[in-house]
Amino acid sequence: MAAKGSAAGSGRSGPVDLGPVRPVAVSRLSELVAEQIRDFIVSEDLAENTRLPSERDLAVRFGASRPTVSQALRTLSLMGLVEIRPGSGAYVVHRPDRSMTASVSLMLELDKESVAELAELRLWLETIGVQEAVRRGAGGDLTEVRAAFERLKDGAGSASAWIAADTVFHATVVRRSGNPFLASIYESVHTAVIRYEYDPWIQSEKVPAWLKPSAAAKLIAIHEPIMQALEQGDEEAALEAVLRHHEVMLDHLQRRGSRK
């Protein structure tokens, strides 16, 4: 009697033929190295502004090529964990914590057409976060948010500095809500969205038009109203500013998608 299951149905037994072996893509390797560098930052308890080992040393440590390490550092930059300073190296910006970034990114990888829906989820989460941040910020200490905004302004004109500072600013605003679970979910969704938005930069350091130095003023102009609304305790203005930022991000995502 034939055995039960697919093998019986096909008249064959033994392991399924997986087809020809395919090499692992460099982008996948870079994501693995990025995770290893994240773990290194945690295990070594590296503080903010600590300079990471050189790309060459990291390549030796993790058994990877320098281009792969370079991609990994750019991935960590857009996650707001490191800042790449040309001619100086990569520096820790924010210590990583546990998040769902990998799971959310995998969902997007399996269905890239869903990026608009994921961006919409990001908007919903940031809307909740900024509402609570405004309410808590009335008469409160906004030092951390102001510092994040100043970092953002200082990063304008440099793709690597801006991408890291942008993530830090938005994450800091949502963390101001006081809900660590909301903040963690938001950071995971935000990171997945901008990984898609800046994938050409990760892969080949190709800087999108909206990150060119000539566009720096426009970038600041869509973030400044968020900071001003928090300082003024104006919830309606904060929501309008977040929505405006979302609309600009959607435009970037559409332009990114049209170049695939």
C-alpha cells in the first residue's frame, strides 16, 4: 500500500527536489550582518556617540565583505541606530531594543504592493503618539524632543546623517506618549517603511532627489511644524503636521516604486 501524503499522490518517495542551489543575495547577507552589529552594540554596552570599529575590522569580525558591512551600516542608519559620518566612521546614535522590525519587514518583502497600507498604519500609530505627546508635553520637559529636532536640522544636506536623525526624531516624539509598547510597534513599522523608501541608498548609496542638499530646507519645513505644535501644546496643529508629513512620505514611496 502506498504511503499517505504527497509522496503517495505523486508516486514518489524521498525528499522533495528543491531545484538548483541559488546563492544568498548580498542584501540578505547585509541584513544578517546588521543584526550581528546590533547585537555587538548591546553586548558591548556601547554608549551614544561611541565610534564603531572600521568597516574593515567589522568585516573581519563577522566574516563578511566590506561592501556587505557597508550595506549593513546603512540599514542600521535608517533604523536610527548609527550615524555614518563621511571620513570619520559610524557612530552609535541610539541603543537598540527588542522590536518587531524583522517580522514587519518580512511581511512587506512578501507583498511589496502593501507598502501604502503599511505607511497608513505608520500614520495611525504616529497620530496616536503625537496626540499623547502633546497632552503630556503641556508644561512638560521637551528637552529630548528638541535635541532630536536639532540633530535633524544639523543632518540636512547629508543623506546618512538625515536618515538616522529622521528616525530618531519621529521615534522620540512617539516615545513622548509614555507608552513603550506603542513606541516599539511604531519604530518597527516606521523602519520597515523607510527600508523600502531608501532601499536604493542601502544597496548602492544612490541618494534620492529629496535628500539632495538643495532640498534640505523643504525637509526641515515638513518637520518643524511637528516640533512647534508640541512646544505650543496645539493638538490640532500637531495632527495636521503629521498628516502633511505622511503625504510627503507617500509621494516619496510612489517615486521610489516608479523606479523599480
